[in-house]
Amino acid sequence: IGNVVQGLRNSLIFHFTGHSTAEPEPKDSALITYSGRVAAREILELRCSTLLAVFGSCESGLAMHFQDQDEMLSIQSAAYYAGVELSIGTSWPISDPTGFYFSARLYEHLSSAVESSSRPPIGADVIKAYSNAVSDLKRATNSEVRDLSLRCAIPTVVPDNSEKTFKFLDWAAFGLVGIDSERIVDSLAQGRKRGGLH
């Protein structure tokens, strides 16, 4: 549990792959680790300085029991409320191949952005990488998924053909919560220069 809490609090990028549950009492929604549960109520107590938290686990972005909430609360949004700038989660259960392919493509896109700019990632990079990774899921063929799995030394039973691998429920599960603070700061500065903001 300590590694999850520490990583979420202090990492530039935090990634959780595993199991999670969404509960009718949203603060009880939790990441499931070998050493116990990390509930949304615990995440809400953290003071995070993380740019990106990726929760590659089932229902990590699912907010339940709306009648008792005035804000959507899930594991994903709890991280955002605790200070994570951008948080990715899922609205329903996902398969392991879906989570793997999305994550691999997300980080490939993010890595390309960092390499081409020679600086650490910023919010705009994350947003673009997320959008591209979802698009990749929509278009991915069995051959592409198989090739990526083999490149990463992951055994696969995906056939080698040009059929689409993922369906709507695969790629639509992923959601992004947060803001690109760099862009907001730039917009505010531009507004002040033009005399529009006081």
C-alpha cells in the first residue's frame, strides 16, 4: 500500500495495473494490491504533485451513487481532487490485452513527444498521447497487437490477421480527467498582455 501511496503522491507519472472496484459508497472504491486496499477516501487525503496517474484497472473511473454526491467520485477523480494534474481511468471492466495495448501505445506516444521536444512531458503531451492511444485502439488489427505483444515478450494467442482487435467497449472504457495547467497559465498570461484579465 505504501508504494502505491508514495508513487501517487510524488511521481511525475504514476501507473497502476491490477484490480480495482467501484463501490456504491464512492469513497470505498479502491485499488486492490497484494498488501491491501487503497480506497478513494485515502487517495483524497493525499497532496499529490503528479502530472499523470494512469489507472489501468477495471472501473477505476466509474462513479456510482450519484444521488448522494454533488461531484463525481471515483478512484480516477479522487486522484485528480488530490492534486494529480491528469488522471486516466476506466468506466467498466477491461481485458488484459486492452489495458496492455492502450498503455503501451500511450507511453510510446508520450515518449515520442518528450524525445522530439527535449524536455519533460507537460499536460498537452499527455492529452495528445491519450487521444492517440484511444485512436490506436479503435484501429488496431490483430497483427499489430500480436507484433506489439511479441516485441514486449508477452505470450499471445492473438491471430496474425488484419481483423480489428478491439470493439467500442474496449476503447471507450478509457477516460481522461484533468486540465492542461501549462495551457491555462499561458492563456492567462496572454490575456493579461492584451489587457483582458485583471
